[in-house]
Amino acid sequence: MSKVTIATLQKMKQEGSKFTSITAYDATFARLFDDEGAHALLIGDSLGMVLQGCDDTLAVTMDDMVYHTRCVARGTRNALVIADLPFMSFTTPEQACHNAGRLMAAGARMVKIEGGDWLCESIRQLTRNGVPVCGHLGLTPQSVHVFGGFKVQGRDEFQAEEIYRHALSLQEAGIQLLVLECVPAALAERITKALRIPVIGIGAGPATDGQILVMHDAFGVTSGYTPKFTKNFLAETGDMRAAVRLYIQQVAEGTFPGPEHSFN
Ligand code: KIV
């Protein structure tokens, strides 16, 4: 596979080809995912939960993100490397630019930012300064305590309209990619069709342009609660490389996620 850029994902959207992304936190797994053809690798602040053992992502620092981004970037040849701006690291456009600059210098090629239209000014400043931005709507884990738990978002009509409106505003402000997490499949389909930019789903049904999973979920090694939208590809294959290939194959052919992994 040749180098994946945002232009690659945009073209895949236009052609109707589904792309696959997965979280990575170190060079060894980044290389494995990259070798097997994952299109994008996300250094997610989910590392607070799956690496650091916290109950949520709020304690993750910029230093943590820079360290893991550097590790993943070293192991990646072709996949698009996206890094999360962690909790409270983008409260002003100036702070967002400063911290995004640190992630880009560590090897990220795009930064992801959780939230709605209140981020438009930050997104404009970031893109003007050469930082590509991925939005993140729906169940945004940094707001878990506002939601009162890890709950599906956009189930009622008002909330669904809000998420839809935020998606359009973020696109207008300049995001080039959007993650939709834990929203009803019909809402994700409506947003994916309305946006020019590619949309990546997690717990958002099969209609998004791409899918993402936390790597520990794809290998079935997450301790404690296993969300409905995940799938243990290692159980089916017994081999990590084969598990990643199966995940990519099932996303490409549209068999993952199935109805059993989606919310209505
Ligand atoms: O932090 C993360 O891993 C994420 C994905 C779940 C999209 O934001």
C-alpha cells in the first residue's frame, strides 16, 4: 500500500470504498497494523483506560500523548497517523495550536479534537497554521461526566438534530475527517451522506465511510466491560496479523459492523 493521506480517504469516500482505522500506542503494533494495511492509526486518549488502567480518559496528559505519538510514528510507514488532543488541552485557540504543534512535531499528521461548534475558531486557527483536524462527535469520552456515563448519544430527535448541526458546522470550519462514536446507525448514515469529508464510525453502524476500533477490543483483551459495538477478531483467527486482516476485510466488504454491533 502507498502512503495514505487525507486525499486517499477522500477518494475512497467518493468511490464508496470503506477504509479501516485502529488505535495504536506503540511502535510494534503500529508496524503490525501498517504492514497489514490499516489506513489510519489513532493514538487515542483511550490509552488512559487501556494502557494506564483509569476509568476514563481525563487524566491523560499532553506529555503522554507526545510520547505515544512519537512511538507510533516511528513504527508507521504508510498509514495516516492521527493523535488526540487530550482533556483540557484545547480550551482556547492558542492552547489548541500550541498543543497540536507538539503532536505534529512528534509525528502526527492530523489531530483529533472532541466537541461541537464551540471549537470552530480553534479549528480555523489550526488549519490556517497547517494542522489538519479530525472532529469527534456523539459519545465524546472526555465529556463522560457531563453525559452521566458512557451512553449512546443522539437517540432522541432533539439530540440527533444537534449532532447533525454540529457536524455541518465543524465541516464548515475546516475539519477534514470526522469520528462519530456511539450514535444510532440511521443518524450516522444521514451525517455521512450530508458531509463532503470522510466519516469514521465506532458504534455508529455500517454506513460510515470508515470504521475504527480500540486495538484491545479488536483482540478481545480489554478487561471488564466489553461494549456491544466491538468484535474480537483474534477469537476467530487465533493470530494477531490474521485478526487485523479479517477486520480490514470485513469493513471493506461491509460485513462489520453488523446489526448486532449497531444501535437503533
Ligand atoms: O481515544 C480513542 O481511542 C478514540 C476512539 C475510540 C475513536 O477516540
